[in-house]
Amino acid sequence: MQRLTHLDRLEAESIHIMREVVAEADNPVMLYSVGKDSAVMLHLAKKAFHPAPPPFPLLHVDTTWKFRDMYALRDKAAKAAGMELLVYHNPEALERGINPFDHGALHTDLWKTEGLKQALDKWKFDAAFGGARRDEEKSRAKERIFSFRTASHAWDPKNQRPELWNLYNAKKAKGESIRVFPLSNWTELDIWQYIMKEGIEIVPLYMAAERPTVERDGLLLMVDDERFPLLPGETPVVRSIRFRTLGCYPLTGAIESRAATLPEVVQEMLLTTTSERQGRAIDKDAGGAGMEKKKQEGYF
Amino acid sequence: MNDASSEPLYRVDALIAEDIEAYLDLHQNKGLLRFITCGSVDDGKSTLIGRLLYDSKMIFEDQLAALEADSKRVGTQGQAIDFALLVDGLAAEREQGITIDVAYRFFATEKRKFIVADTPGHEQYTRNMVTGASTADLAVILVDARKGVLVQTRRHSYLAHLIGIRHLVLAVNKMDLVDYSQEVFDRIVADYRAFAGTIGIADFTPIPISGFKGDNITQAPSVNTPWYDGPSLIEHLETVEIEGAAAQARSLRMPVQWVNRPNLDFRGFAGQIASGTVRPGDAVRVVPSGKTSTIKSIVTFDGELDEAVAGQSVTLTLADEIDCSRGDVIAAADAPPQAADQFEATIVWMSDEKLIPGRGYWLKLATQTVTATVAQPKYEVDVNSFEHLAAKTLGLNGIGVCEVTTDRPIVFEPYHESRELGGFILIDKLTNATVGAGLIRFCLRRAQNVHWQALEVSREAHAALKGQKPAVLWFTGLSGSGKSTIANLVEKKLHAAGRHTFLLDGDNVRHGLNKDLGFTEADRIENIRRVGEVAKLMTDAGLIVLTAFISPFRAERELVRGMIPEGEFIEIFIDTPLEVAEQRDVKGLYKKARSGQLKNFTGIDSPYEAPENPEIRIDTTTTSPEDAAEQIVQRLLGEWVPDL
């Protein structure tokens, strides 16, 4: 008898989910945010459809404020996978010069939430893969793997389809769409172990290095380019830092760390005492129900 | 704090700190166990799960800080940490203090990763428990030591057993509140054993615990239960044998999900192996066609494999070019599964809208999606008393045994042999909601007795001889809308143009073929189903069929549409407002209906569901019957059968 490990079973489940979507949806797309979860999702897509390239494009809903290392890896990874890369910028956010320094919550709302809706509408995608995991956040724990959205992209947590066995109901009316989360049952540790086992390339920012930083509002921010407005009295300090999650650089808190290799990163993660999303400003809005509210509004 | 804090945690921090590589090696090879916890509202389910997460250090300092603050604000444990708050996710539920859906939680020990489905214990949520149980290998049935075996305990056990969970743990919780009494524990176990036998549960593992205090969760026996000589809950979860070996020992079945054709030289069949093992050179049979071949290779991203086993997602190539597509099952050549189109199944209803016997639903089983109808239940099971009750339908959370008929044979195995090929979902064709789950008990009629294949004269041959493309022109509209009048005119025109046609009219069919049917909802559905079947046979004979029926329900019109090859079903909505039809009242029926002499009359006391996207819509308030007929014929010849 051959014994399947937990990673084998998670991989098989994710591949099964992706193939179901390709078999049943008319126009699927994979949301690609360049983070470690996206990297794993893309790798699984390559496995699911080998020897063909994954039969859908990658979509990056960009804010123009990601780390430079992320843009570099994004273009490289898409090319290596033989997939089309679609990059979308919300024209309104672009025109109004929306940025995380001056606009706070509006930045996420316009660039990401609205940008995503616009992009899905523009290309008429009826199924979109996302790399969210159920262990990330409480309201995610109850989300389905196939999560149904109305024509206006709204999520109704009270009206979710029951999901039994490995049977996914991908039926939908015209205009409606489905968000699909093939990594639902993975944990942060699973992701890291899989990255190591499979040798998946990730953005170097996950590993510690000397980087210019500023401490602000309790977050340790990296000064990634010249657009970072320094407040009076602020001077970038070089610290050995790394990131547990990656988003827009002015919104993503780094941690001081010397973990420069993958095993060291995992070691640090296992011994650490704060959760992964702790560095994200977004979850703290609207009390304990921040993410749930955002999801109802159409955030991924 | 409580005494659990002195117990060792699952994770060996020393190894992580000293030799991370060794630790990671250890963890690469962990197994995976999925389980559910079920209990009544106050059995402490969420507290137990919170405790498991806490003890496995899946809770971080920032979450703990939030938890402590929440515990003081809305917690039910006074100043102590309320673990339940960790797992009660959605905003509305947090306020009500109850969980209302299925939530999945994750934790890991040295030996295994665990996925926990947290399912609510309320009576009205059978649906959620069945959903959570469908992917679980094991169920933890929680009992409050102060209350013993309750009606809910019996119900949860029945559902877990029904859904095929072979490992049951009877966790007698809140032992701290009964002074850790062995007598209490023994009595509850004896009660449960007596009950379990009556519903066919042969074996279970009883463990006395306190989710709140931590007794017998990670280590056993706890200082408070020296009399207990079994494993702790975690020890049991870590060591219980999962069904991997059994699944691999069965015959090969791989439902084909997707055919991979990147170029003309490669044709691979992608799917997840449901049971058995497969090696290159193995003889296989594609079901339902029955064609045989041998496995040429097992293709993966990491190179070709010498062997693949149940649970893996792979791509198979075959030595011969045989027909095989999504929905087919690649199986061991000498032990293939059967195909059938009529089954007896246990159905769990999951929708507020009741089951409508005779209505067409999508049925999805493995990778097959077909149209299915469910007959009136043979009986409904009372989940509290397990009595069989007479039932005409099934409502939300109803469980019944029903006959299911599919519009074409599907490959299956009985559910007790295979979850993958025996479990199905039912989907409403209009709302696309998942409305039911089914477990196949056995087939009633094997497909091999019905010979559909290889008719000597095919439908194409029939149509070719008549020099036309068959079609069904489905006229729908209120009584008195003008359906029959217009359909008659259309048929005359087509006939004059040399087409072979036939008109099925509502009144005429009810005098013969359907004279046993009345006007109840169920009879109306059956009426339309029969007309659809007749129309289908006539298109097989190459005819252009015109039907004029009120056919008030969208679902039935869609059912017929599904029976007819794509592009051959043309829905024509004769749109006449109720006031206009009632004013015309050609047959005097509206008058009778208004006066109560006629029951279930469409438009009066029975609904008419207008088509949302008919191929043709005729507004009779602005179009005469003659013009309408001409329009239809023109569009028909222009769009659907231009070669006529």
C-alpha cells in the first residue's frame, strides 16, 4: 500500500478543484497576487493541466503600490508557466491618484475591491480562482470552496450552497460568477512545507535581508521606492527584516528577523506568537467583523 | 487558569529550535484525518475545538489578546477564556452566541494534520451536519455528562452512520461538572451502547473529557480520572486507522474530469482516482461504453509514475484511441462498475423549497451531470425516533427513501461501497441551488437491459430522408392566449412548404395519452414530461413537432429542453396578458375558475411562470394570429433551419 501524506492529499484535492472549474466554467481566470499562496496556486495549476499549460489567464488586479520585487517575479512566473498575464488598474483610482498614504481605506476599496469587480466584468470571467485559506481568518472558515457571487459581486453568507463530498455545484445564471478557493484546506505551515518540497520560487521579501525601514503607527514599513513620503524627523533605518504576507508596501508591516533561508523562516513561524495577518492594516477595520464586511462588499 | 496548562503541548518546540530540518522531515510525512464534532447546543463543542486549537498552539498572541477581551465582553465563562468565541465565526452568530453553519478548522500534532468540520447541533440544521460529515473519516459525538444520551445524540449518531462514518468517538464532556464520576461515565456508555446497536453502529470509542478544563484531551488518564484506562482524545485521533488501505484494495475507478489535448499527439484523461491502484500495462474498461484498452502511462508534472493510488489526481493515457470523455469512468477491465438509470436512494433535502416529485433536477454524481426525477418518497425517516413515516414530499432537513430516475444511464456504485460513486447532489434547474444530497442504495433497473445504442436507422437517417432538420416548437402561454390557433397556422404553413410536421395539442393529448392525469401540480408536471418524451421520439423520427400546452412551470419546460438535442428546442412564448385572455375566454373556463367550479386554473389560483429567455416571443395584443404565424415561420427558416 502507498501511504499519502497530508501534502499529497491537499495537492490532489486542489488539482481536482481546478479541473472541475475548467470542465464546468465558460471563462475561468486565476487571480494572481504574487504572494506565497499565489505561487503555490500557480504551481498546482501547472500540475493539474500538465503537459498543457493551464487553460486560463492570470489576472493581477494591481494597485501600482506593490513591492518592486513582486512585479519582477509576477512577469517572470507568468512567462515560465506559458500563461497570459492580464494586469488591471482601476482607471478611476489611477486618475484620482489614490494612494495608501493619503486615502486610507479608500485605497483598498478603489484599487482592489472595485478594481477586481471591474476587471471581472471587463473580461466577463465567470469563475475566478483565489488563494485564500480558511485558516487565515474567522469568516473565511465558513466560506465554501466554490463561493457564489451575484451579478453585482455580492456574497451572501446566509445563502451559501451546501458542499458535500467532492461534488462542487458550478451552475450559475448569466452574469453571476463563482470565486473558487483551491487552497481552502491548506494552513500557513502546509504552504511553507509545500514551497520547500516543490522548490517553488517566491518573492525574496519573505526572507530576511537588510532593508531600509521606517517605523510608523506600530508597523515596520519598508521604504521600497522614492514615492514613500517621509514625515518630519523620519529617516529610513536599515534593519534586517522580512515579511510574512505581501500586499501594498506602504500597508504591509515587516518583522525584524534574521531568518534568511526557508527552513529558518518556517522555524521562526513555528516559534512565533503572532498570527499571519497581524501585519495587515485591513483586518482591523469594523471591529471583529472587518473581513466579513469586506467580503460582502465584493473583496476577495 | 486550569490544570491543562501543565500538560505538554503537541508541538515539540525544542526540536524546532534546535534542528528545524529534522522537524520538517518529520512533518513532511504526516497523515491527514478529517473529522466532525457534533453535539447539542450546550455540549461544549466550540469549546472543545477552541481547546484543540489552543493546545496545538494554533492560536497566536494577538488572537489570544482579542479572545481575552471578547471573553470578558460577551463570553459565557465569566472571567475565564471562552474558547467557543474562537470558532464562532460570522458576525450575526457571534451576537446570538450560536454557530449556524459548517466551519472548518485546522490543527496538527506530531503525527497528523487534522481538518475539523464544526457542525451545529440545532434540530433545523441536519443539512449542515450531513454536509460536514460527508468528507469526514471520524465523528466525535459530544454528550454532556450531566444530561447523558439525548434525542440529539441519537440523531447525530444516526446521521454520522447514515453518511458512512465508520469511526465514532463518544466524548462524554463536562466530566468536571459531575466530579469526574466513573459511575456517571459508565452509565452513559452503557446507555449509548444499547442505543447504537439498534441503528447498526457496531463499535465506538468512549472517552471521558473536559473541554473546558482539558482532561483527557492530550494525555490520559488525567489526574482526575485515574479509573480511565483508554487513550486521550488526541491519542485516539492520531492513531485511528484511516481508510486509505481499504480504498486502495478495491477495484480501480477513476471518473474522468477533463480530457487533456494540448496537441494532436497527446490525449490524456485527467481525474482523481476514487478507488484501487493503477499501473502502466493494466487492462481497463471505459464505462458506460464498455470499450477496453490498456494504460499506456501515468503522466504527472513530476514525470511518469509506475503506480498511482486512490486519492491521487493524475492524468492517464491509453494504448488505444477509444472514446472517453468527462463523465466516463476508467475502471479495472475485469471488475467494472455498472451503469443504470433507475435507483433507490436515501435523499436528504436541503432547501426551503420542498422536493417536487416528478420535477427534473440536475443530478451530479462524480463527474456526471444528468437530469433526474425523484418519485414520491416510499417513506420519510423520523430522525428522532427512526420510525418510517408516510410522506408525499420532503421538506428542509427531511430524509427519505425515494426512487430516482435519470434521463440516461449513469455509472455508479452503492454508497456503502463507494462515497465517490454512490453519493450525489441534486441541483434546482432554475435557481441553481444545491437542494438535496442522495446516497444510492441499489439500482432498480440495470441499463444493459435497455438497448439504446446502435439503432439500425439513426435519427440522422430519419431526418435526411425527409430532407429537414427536426425541431420542437414549444408554444407556451395562458389558457386562451392563442397558442393552439397560432400553432395550427404555423403547421399549415410548414406543411404547405413541404415540411414533415406534427402538432401535439393540450386538449387532444388529455383525451388519450394523458387521460389519467388531473390538474394538480404533480399531474401537470407528469403531463408535460410525457408530452416531452413523445416530442423527443418524434424528433428522433425526423419530424418538426409543434406543441401547444399552457406548460406553466419553467422547470418543466427546461426539463423538456434538456431532453432534446441542443438547438432543436424552440420556446415560443405567446404573450397575452391575463386580462386579455380572460376577456376572450373562448372556452368559458375563466368564468368557471372565477366562480370556483374549476380548481388549479393557471392565472387564477395556480401560477404561470413566464419564460425568461424564449427563442421567440409574440405579443398578441399587437400582432394578429396570421402575422404571428408568418413571423414564426420566417424566423424559423431564417435562424434555426435555414437549410430547409
